[in-house]
Amino acid sequence: MTITPKSRLLPRLALAVLAVGAALAAALFFKTPPPPVATGLGVVEQELPAKRNGEEILALVSSSAAHAVSGKALTGGVAHVRKAPGDAVRWVALGDLLAQAQRDSADPRYYDLAEMTYLQALEIAPQSAAAMAGMAWVTGGRHAFAASIRWAEQALALDAGNAAAVGILGDAEVELGDYDKAFEHYQRMMDLRPDLSSWSRGAHLLWLTGESDQAVALMARAIKAGAPAAENTAWCRANLATMLFHRGALDAAEQVLAPALAAASRNTHLLLAAGKIATARAEFPAARQQYLRILEAGPNHEALAALGDLSAREGDADAAEKYYAQVETLHAAGGLHDHMQMAKFYADHDRNLVAALRLAEQHKLTRNVLEADVLAWVYFKNGDLAHAAEAMQRALSRNTPDSEMHFHAGMIAAAAGDRVAAQQHLQQALGYNPQFSVLLAPVAVKTLDQLASAPAAVDAGPENKAPALP
């Protein structure tokens, strides 16, 4: 049965989201470096890691294993390659282990290591479809989607049944906001390989496009199916818990996470979800503990920002500033490939708004609803209500059930003097989850009170754009 954007119930419970499914890493490789990537804002040269020989690569992977959740597997993978360093299949297998380490930790440094191993495999076997699959995953993870698509298409030219490459095409289309094409590729991936990888992708796409009931059901099916790597199932649990969090169903979200937390999972996505739920319950020490566990493995943007927000909420401005400064340091060091995430951080915290605008406008034509939401928020914080309203219209086009998105829409409408729309969006944000953000939910409540008591339309002056965040 075919799945289309107009028929999203997914009778086979197919379709899939970009993170876990890339698990089996698909990719494409040209014997020469890939062409420059056209971004819409000019051409960006594709940057490859410095050329290293096989033993240098293995030494780097070995040193990373001590800090990886799957460190034992990485150590074994290195030993396996050393027994036959001329075997491309073994290099690909090591690259796939590094891809798994990245998914476990969200540490972007594993992209570099994985890329080195896949390129080494391609030095040995230039027609290795599996190594090409790995390269497509790497470039997609770095948000070089044009390169990821081109590599995935070349991989499929060599192996039309490469399910991972099909999924990566869908992942890139999701990120670029081409949701109809993403539905097609995720359906095809499900037909080729109905499993956790394809189902979890579909669940995420369904949620993005407003089909939250089907999304929850499909992600539950993915969890039940399981995966060879336990951390991939943990990722699905984190994603399902986040969907439930957006519904305000905190008890159900906790139950989804419980098995993995009881097994002492160190999966970054799982711990972030647990911290978010604990924060919504006002269990701040427990939330802080989850975020600090993430930092044991290295710096993490979301954990650092969340710890800063908790400190701000507790009135400890000095501690909050230290955490926020670490987020900026991480970004400056190149540890964050997602510029929109950094733009949102700046806008949320009224920091460096000119830089936020510069980062966000790299995606000013985006069709991705989450990126359009951030773009609107950044425009709003920079006082550009006209562009904020236009971007927000794109963000709301798919009825994504996201509290923050409606919060942003409400604040923009309030600043523009549209009290009715402002009240509707702010009430919807709080209706989804009254505790959707430790800093922003109180702003939503305060703004609704102001709107209710205002005798006329809210003044669009700068002082009413939003109560200042700590």
C-alpha cells in the first residue's frame, strides 16, 4: 500500500526520521572530492579532513574509544581492521561503528573520524556502495545536504536496493522542507526494509506534518521492533517521549524513558529528554543531574544551555552566564554544525542578536518548518516584524504540534497588535504543555495576562515585543 502526504496513517507503519535510520550509514563518493555545495547564498567549498594514512586513522579512533558509549565496540573494530588493513569492508564496518558513536553521543567529532574511515575504504575499493553510503550520512549530518543528496543518488545508481541511501535522501528532503518527496523516499525505504530505522523516520515526519497520533503509534512500533544497537532504540524512546512531552503527557513520557534509564543508558538524546521532563515537573535537581551526565562525555550545546536556563530560573545569573558562555565557546570552536540551533540560542537569551540574524538568514528561504520558526523568532528579536510574520506563516504551514512555535507566533502577533491571534497562539502553546519551557512558559502566561487586561490592541513598540528573558 502506498503512503502519500495526503494519506499519512501509514497502514504499514512506515516512513522515517533522520537520526536513527542513518544508523546503517549510507553514502556516496566520487573518486575526486565532491563539487562545491550550492547553498542559495553562494557556493561553499566542501571541506574534507586532512589526508591521513591508515595507521594514523586507527590511532585517532583508538584514542576516541575511551570516551565513547560504544568504546568496546570501537576498540574491537580497530583490531579487526589491523588484521587486514587492505580490506575495504572492514574499514566500512569501522566507519559504521563511528557513526553509531556519533548517534549515541551527538558529538560532531565522530563525523570527522567516520569520514576518514569511509574515505580510506574508498581508496581501497572506489566502487564500494557501503562506503558511499557512509559518506552520504556524514555530509547529511554536517548539514551539507546538496552533497549528501548527490552522493546518495550515486550510491543508488550503483545499488538501487540500498535502503540506507534511500533513507538518507528522505532525511535531506526533511531538512530542506520538501516533505512530499520525503514521504515518497521513506515509503520506499519501508518497502525495502521495514524496521526501526524506516519506521522511526516516518514517525518524525508525521509529527512534523501535524499527524501526531499516527506519529506516536509509528514510533511505538519502531521501539517494539528494536535494533541491533540498543542505543538506537534509546533514541526512539527519546523521540517518542519528546512527542508526548509536546502533548503535556509527562507521565507517559516518563514511562517511555524508564526502561532505558533503568539500564543506565548514556544516550545523549535520552538524557536530554529526561532532563526536559524533570524540568517541566519542577524537579530541578534531577534535571540538572541528567544534563551533567551528558557533559561527562564532553561539551553539549543543549545540555549547557539547559543548565544555564536552570541557573537563570534559580536567580544565579553568574552561573547561568558561565554556561551560556560555554555554548558560545563550543560554537566558535566549530563544535556545532547546526547554525539555526545557535541562532535560536542567541534569540532565546537576547544575546548577540546581530550574529543570530546573520546565522538565521543563511536559511531565509527555507521550507523547513522548524527552521522557519527560528528565523521568525530571530527576526522578531531584531525588531523586524514584517519578515517575522512572513517566516512564521511558513512555520505554521504544516500544523506542527510544537508549543514553542505557537509561543513565537503569539509573541509576534502581540507585537504587531493582533491581540486575537496572539491570544490564540499563546493559549495553544500552553494548551499543548503548560510547562513547555522553564523560561518561556512564564512569559506566555504573563503576556496573556497583559493581553486580557489591555483596553486596546497591544502596542507594537519594542517594550512590548516580549518580556525580557533572564
